[in-house]
Amino acid sequence: MRFVVSSTELLKHLNAISRVISSKNTLPILDNFLFKIEGTTLLITASDLETTLITKIDLENSAADGLIAVQAKIMLDTLKEFPEQPLTFNIDLETFAVEILSANGKFSIVGHNGEDFPALPSLAENHNALNLPHDLLLAGINKTLFATADDELRPVMNGIFVELSTEEIAFVASDAHKLVRYKRNDVKYTDKASFILPKKPASLLKSLLPREDSDVKLEFDDKNAFFTLNGFKLVCRLVEGKYPAYNSVIPTNNPNELVIDRVDFFTTLKRVSVFANQASNLVRLKLNPSELIVSAQDIDFAISAVETIKCEYEGQSMEIGFKSTFLVEILSNLSSEHVKLKLSDPSRAGLLLPAEKELEYEDVLMLLMPMMINA
């Protein structure tokens, strides 16, 4: 087995898939990249059993098909030090000896039998399949990933719930304190279907999708999902279980409505929250017809801060408390110039929405649970 490849091209592909490899692999073979030659294509695989990422490089010079596992750390550490140049790989598939020839030297390492690398799972015959615009999938992940939980007792909350229907596609994430729902009605599916995408493959897709320029092929069944991109294929085991009925926690009657400049609100919160109690991160919002008063205090250190921002407010004057870190996080994940805060009363969840839609066919809703305020 022999092939010639650009050093920088190979490093770029290995870096992209190396994030899959876990530092605590249960199988030693998973500390390796799997190299597979098929004609003039080099397929490279990295896996942690739960998630597998495959990339491909088109070769101009290759001989003999085959596969071998090569230690990931040695490959990455070696390639980082090469300037751009062609590298020749000579591989003995009987002894698994790997010889890398550069312009000025020779590097010898011992690989492992590629047959020991875990095989990809297969999808059920009646699996779901559709093409998604790459920008839609990226927007859905970007808007929701931050709101996923780290809850060992409720693993279903640790991923993004993707819900397909004949009318729209929805991405939902929640950690019981905040909830994000991102809907798009420019993509529809032939049936009702859903799955929970784990956090790790979601964040891998988040880094891969900005390079894409065409649709992503999505295939999934009850256990696994396959995402086929231009130069990559991501296979992941889905989170098993039933996602909570998220629509039931979204309050529908919210007569009190605040419209405010998002950046002003965001920067004010960042300043004022410095003075909040470090344990609770509580900030108070006092809503009046033409102004919002943002305040925080830490009695233990005798510090406090108050700022007033101009706003448009329709409803009863009220005071409500929120965890500042969550509120800042939500505002940083909204991109509109103005945001709308809808409230029913200080004890019920507040809804944050873009005041103006960027895209006619998208619907963004972010929910945040309030905190108790001591009078």
C-alpha cells in the first residue's frame, strides 16, 4: 500500500477529525486514525465509539488498496513540523510498518491492523432521509447548543432535540433554567420524525458546517444518525429516550412587553452583574413605561450597581429577577438589533425574542426562568 499526499492537506484533514478522539478511550485502537485507500481516494476515520468522523482526500498518486491504523498523536505531532511538501507513505500490510518519506528524510512507525477498528453501525431499512441546507443546520445548532444541559440523571436534556414535521423543522434545547426553540418553515418533511442529537457531534458539526457550500444529507433511525457533507461524513449514536413536552412550559399569555436595544441591554448587564452576589448572580429588572432599571448588589461585600436604559414598555410596572449569566448568554445568542421581553408576572418564565425578524421563515424563542427577589 503506497500513496503520496500533501503534508499541509493531510494535516488539515487530520486536525478536523482529531477532535472526535477521546483522551479516555476504552479501546486502544481508538487512539489511532484509520487510513483506507480505495482507488485514488484516501479515507481517514477517527472515532470514540459514540461518534465517528470520516474525511476523504483525492490522491493523484496511489498504489494498492488497503487499510491500516496509525497512532493519532504521532501523526499530528510530526505533520505540524513539516513545511508544505509531498509526503510518500509506504505501508507493509503484513508487518504494519509505516515509512514516511519527505524531501529530506525518512520516518518509520509501526501501525496496527485496520481490521480491529470498530465498524460503522448500519441504519434500519425504514430509516428517515432528507437533505438540509447547510446554513439551516448550522443556525439550528448555533442557536441551541449553548442551552443544552449537563445532567447525568436526565441524559435526554444533554442534546439538541430535532423535530421534523410536514410544516417545519424545530431545534430545541433546555437545561431546566433556560429553553431555546428555533423553528424554520422553509424546510418540510414528508412525515413526523424526531431525534436527540448529542452535544459532541453537534459541536463537531458546528465547526465543520461553515466550510460547506451545499446541502447536507441527513439519515437517521432510532439509534444512529449519519450526516454526509462535502468532504466529511459524521456518524453518531443518538440520545435514547423521550424528550419532555417543551411546549407546555412556554407561557402563552404575556401581556407585559418590553422592547429594548439588544447591545445596550447586553453591555449594561455585563457591567452591573460584576456587582451581583457571586453565588446567585441575581440581577433585578425594574420595568417602567419608558425605562428599565437594572440593579445588582452583594450585601456581603457592601457593593451595588444601578443603571437605567431607555426602552419601550407596555404593561404593569413590575420588578423581576434573573440569573445574569443566563440572561447575558441568551442576549449574546440573539442577533437582532432590538429584543422583545414578554412577561406575565415576576414568578413566571420570561420570553426573549428578536423584535425584528432577520428571515421571514424563521422563528426564534428563548425562555428564561426568573429568580426569587427578597424584598
